[in-house]
Amino acid sequence: MSLFFHPDGDPDWPRVVPFSIISVCIGALSIAYTAQYGFGLEPCILCLYQRVPYALASVIALAGIMMPRGRGRNILTGICIPVFITGAAIAFYHVGVEQHWWASAAGCGGTLAGDTSIADFQAALLAPPEKACDTIDWTLFGLSMTVYNVMIFGSLSAATYFGLRRM
């Protein structure tokens, strides 16, 4: 007997779906951290915000796995869907900033507020500047990582929905 299959060979959906969510989310975070620390690609604040739904969905799916089979596991797995939709919205917003469809409201670029002290001004001068959110450091097939995040979050939303129906 396998961990993810019944003796008759059918998938054990209540295990497969949460484990798949965790696997994809950890994979996406691994890619992001490898790009940052392995290849020196500095993330902007919107890039960091896009990591939160991956981490949150992993924790929620792990909590779902630890619950006994039944309604609670399904509810926790279902909570991952709006988390992924939120991640897709953040990523789409970032795509818009990169493409100059709109300006970022996330404070990208490190501008100072009008009411600052001399010490704050000196600290800002000595600190490295924040990475601008409209800067694209890396592309694959002409698409930035934020575009891929939109696609991944959208796919995760749909796959979780259909997996939840199978559970």
C-alpha cells in the first residue's frame, strides 16, 4: 500500500491534494531563494510580498494534513484557494508596475516622507537603496518571474479547486 494510493490503485485525494500544495509552494519558494542568494537577484518589496501566500498556503495545507480526514481537512484545503487568488492579485499588480501600467503604492524606490528627522535622512543616505519594483532583473522567454507567479498562483487556485472536489 502506498502513501498516496488506495489498495485498488485510486489516488488518496485527501492526502494527494495537501501534499501537492506543500510541494509546489516549497518549490516556488526554493526557486525564489535560490535566485536571491544563489544568483544575487535582489527582490523588491512586491517580490517579497509574493512569497507570503506560498508560505501561508504551505502552513495551512500542513495543518490540513495533520487533521483527521473529513470536513476540517477539506475546509483548510479550501482556504488555500483564496490565498492563491490573493497571491495572483499581488503578482498581477507587480506585473502592472513592471510594465508601467500604473505606479506602485508599495513604497518601492525608497523615497522619504516629508516629515523626517536629520537622523532618518542620514540613515537613508547610508543605507543601500531599495530595489525599484519596476526593474526586471531576469526573464525567461521574455517573461519576468512575476508573470510566472501569476500563472503559478492561477494554476494552483484551479488545481486546488478541482482537487478539493475530488476529496
